[in-house]
Amino acid sequence: MAVFDPEIQNLIRVVQSRMTRFFGITLSKRKISLSQYHVLVALAQEGDLSMSQLAQRLQITKPAITNLVGKLEKEQLLVRKRDPKDRRMLPVGLTAKGEHTVKSIQKIFIDFIGRTFSRVSDADRFIIKRFYQILIEEMESYRLP
């Protein structure tokens, strides 16, 4: 069993807190909640999805997704579309404004990470990437006791 360094534990806590604040400020300036942003990103990545598919993808209830979609539709960031093959189906998709919103938020984050990594050597960048790869693997295989 590996010994866990308290300094690393503290750094992880601080980074998580600051990233949450960074995203919170970025999203609040656009009057978007984190949950709403997750909906927009899912649609940007996957294309049009049904409400059920969105709820499943984001692991939230159908009433919750209905509420989120309603608010985003009101802001003209997404639209419910008619499926010509199945009139009961109302897929949800991004509007041009929604696509622009997602891209502008992602650009802020990418620019921030780019500035940060410009201060890091190639060797350290390799170590950081490897750490994140291992962290992702561990998170995907972790099962609560």
C-alpha cells in the first residue's frame, strides 16, 4: 500500500476548489449553471439526443432533464426538434447560439490550460499527463466499498 503524501492531498483539494470556482465564475457570467453546461456539452459532443438519452448520458432523472432543457430552450441555446420518422420523438439539439456558447466557454478553459502548461517543461508535462491517465483509469475502475 502506497503512503499518501498530505501535501498532495492538500494540493488536490485546492485545485478542485479553484477549478470549481473558475468554472462557476465563467458560467455565471453567461447565466448558465454547471448542470446546464453539461447538457450543452453533451449535445455538442453527441449531436441531437432524445430527453431520455440526455437523462441517461448525464445520469439524472427525466424530470430534472426536462427542467434543464426548458431553461436552455428559453435562452435559445437549444431547441426541441420534430423527428419525421417518429412524431412522438422530440430530439433536442443545439442552436447556433448554443454552439457558440459552448465553444466560447471551452476556449476560455483551453486558453487557461495553455497558459498554465506554457510554464511547464516537456518532462513535467509528460509526468502530469501520465498522472491524469492513471487517475482516470482508477476512477473508472473504482467501486465503492
